[in-house]
Amino acid sequence: MAIGDEVIADGMSGVIVCDFDNRQFMDGYGDWDTPTIEMIGGGTLSSGVMIKTIEAGLIHYEETSGHIDFVR
């Protein structure tokens, strides 16, 4: 899967907007390229993907979290 792909993530429709493993970001999401800055609640955005969902907004998924199905 890559940025711009439409997916179903844990039953929610969305689009991949950030690929932290490959440091790729859709236009308008380049500010999320902060692999060394700790986020609120701990951790960094150095791996996984960010999905913009219709139901819940932006959700970060790491490789071992959640279930993501490719739509197109």
C-alpha cells in the first residue's frame, strides 16, 4: 500500500496520507515528517502509516496494529 490508496481500516473508510517507513507524504501532510519528536502520550512517528478516515479523522497505524484492507 502507498500514499493515496483508499483503504478500509478497522471498518472505517479512509486514504493513506503518510507512509512513515518510506518518508512519503501526500501534499499538505509534509509537516508530519517528524521521526525524532515524541508525540503526546509517547512514541514517535517513525514507522507505519497515517490514514485519514471519514469516521474518526487521522489515525496512526503501526505494522502490528489494526486491520487494513486495500480498496483501490
